[in-house]
Amino acid sequence: MPANMKVVPTAKQLAFQEWEFGLFLHFGLRTFYEGYKDFDERPMTPSAFNPTKLDCEQWIRTAKEAGMNYAVLTAKHHDGFSNWPSKYSRFSVEASPWKDGKGDVVREYVDACRKYGVKPGLYYSPYDGSADFYTQDAQAYDDYFVNQITELLTDYGDIDVLWFDGCGSENHSYDWDRIIGEIRRLQPGILIFNMGDPDFRWVGNEDGIATLPCWNTVDSAEYSLLAGMKESLSGGLLWLPAECDVQMRTNDASWFYTDSDEHLVKSPDELMGLYYLSVGRGTNLLLNIGPNRDGVFPPKDSDNLERFGREIRRRFSNPIATIADCTAEDMKWQYSPKEAHLLDHVVIQEDLYEGESVRRYAISIITGKTHRKILVHEGYNIGHKAIVRIPAVNVTGVVLEILESDGEPRIRELTFHYAGGDI
């Protein structure tokens, strides 16, 4: 339990937490090499990269229809292949046959994001398997790092997220003061994930599941799945909301498209479970789909994503009542409908502008027949959002009670739902 719950977020961190649901896109040279894994020592050549039907608009349009608010594309993964024509590497789209070497995946992706109103983010692996000087000359590699990041942050307009994957960096030191300084100079409003000077953090697993409790304030953050590496944060306790990243396909080997794992595409029912365990625990959910070798979403992945989005809307877009229908007194909010009705969800949101206050809370119902108050749920953090799912029950009232709080609790939204049924 953090000792100081009054660390406060920046405006851009609060905005990020409002996004809630985003699309992860692993696409690049690895897409064209069936069976390759991260840090695979088998050689790859840009001549294999040729997504003849590349349609970034299909990716982003599908994401928008599913209710996703942001996206993160692998501009450069661990293999070092640049999805844009970088002046600092020949291991890029420029050396491929795609569009006679004149294509630019990053450009088409960013343009699609802007067309559909989805916030563009770029994944950049600090580790680079294509750069021989990565281990031999740290200064030269920092130069390369800064030069490539400068291209990405000057040639494509405003980028909302820069996503640093720590895998491969366990034993390498970067000149983070220089790198982060240049990033902040080029795009002061950008959100940095996980490394250097992060604005938000990795949840610590690739399962899409947040722990309980999951506080917004931490004094260290994991950055590598390979070694369970943790990095202490300068300044001690910081506001770093968590993001849960997870694959659409439950494949231990690859986040990129493969031919052999279509049977591992998650069902809308499983995806809905992950939504409760991520967004429903106050974090963001970043769901990965690997576009196929044509450069489009595989049909089953796309269909399940769209069904998932529809189910989220079905369950939560039309509440029976809101906080405006409640009375508030002595750290209690009570909803008393005129007539008894079925209830299976209560959604709570804390006002985080001045920090996170609620440490423990309880939800009780007033029963339909005897009007008795019965406890049905106890929880810890509310944070950005807590989705409380209970078995369907007939109620004549619901009471939210804050049991422990660092100062006066501020509840900004409270909604009541009956979803019923299955997907």
C-alpha cells in the first residue's frame, strides 16, 4: 500500500487513462518469417517484406468501430527492421520490394489514425539486433537511437505515445538524459511508456490482467519480461498508471502474425473477461493483432474484435441510473429506485485530479423483498474505474460506502447496470 496517496497526475496522464482501450499492432519483417521468435538468430532480409494489399485504414477503422481510442504500431521491433525509410539504416522498408522501396508503413498508419480519430502511438525497441555497434559502441548507438527517434517525432506530426519495450535491454545502459531530453524537446505532449522517464507503466505480465490492488502510484516499475527487471524511479513515489498488453492470439512464441495459430484467437467471452480484469481494475487495455502478410487483419481476429466492442457497448453504454440519481452523505452514496429491478454491475470512477484517495470501499444492496441491506462486494482501489460485477439480483437500493480514504473521497461517476445474458 503506497504511503502517500496524494501524488497527483499530469493532465496528459489523466487524458491517457480516459482512453482505456487501445490497439497494439505487431507488423514488420518478422510477419513474413513463419516460426521466428524474438531474438531469433536466423537471418532475415528486407527482400521478404512485401505486403501487397497493405490497408492501414482497415486496421484503424476496425479499431474505431470496436471502441478503441488509441493505437501503437511497431515502428521498429527487436530485429531492428524500420517500418519507415530511415536515413540511418538500410535494414528498412526502403530496401524491400514493396512499392519499389518507396513505401512507408508509419506514414500510412499515422494518416489512417488521423482519418478515423484514433490517437497514434509508435513502439520503438531500444534493443536493436541489426546494429553491430549496439554492444560495441554505446555512444554510437545512442547517436543512432536519437537520430531514429528524431525522424519519427519530426516527420509524422504529433505522436501521442512512444512505447519502449525493455526486452533485450537488461544489460545495456542508455544515455536516457540525452534521449528523453530530445524526445521532450521535440514533442512535449508525448506519453512515454515504461523506460527512461515514463508517463505510464507496464502492468508486469503479458496476460492482460491487473493485480488487486492496482494503485496509480509506484516507486518502481518492471520493464522486462525476460528477467523480471525492475527499475527504481527517480524522486521516489510517482504517478504511473498501468497498461495491460495482451495478444488476440494466445501464442507464447510471437506477437506477429503466423499461419499456425488461428485456433488460438481469443473468443469475445475471453476478451470480455480480460476487460473486467484490466479496464475494470483501473488500467488501460492494449490488445494486439498482427496484420497478415497481405497487410490486413485476419478475418477471425477482426470479427472477434468487432464482437467484443459491441459487447462492451451492450453492457455499459446505457446505464439504468447514474450518480445524479444518488444521495450522498458521510462517505456514502445511495441509489434508491422507484421500483425494484435486476442489477448485475456497478461502475465507479474516482475524481483523480487531486490524486487517488479511496483505499477500501464496499457495495451493499437493499434487497427486493425484505429491503435488507446486504454486503455484496468489498474492494480496494477505485482509481480511474472499478467495474464491480455481481450475480443478477433484484434490488430496491444500492449503497457505495468508502471504508478507508486518504482525505475526502471524490466520486465523479457511479452507474448501475443490468446486462444479463451471454455474448
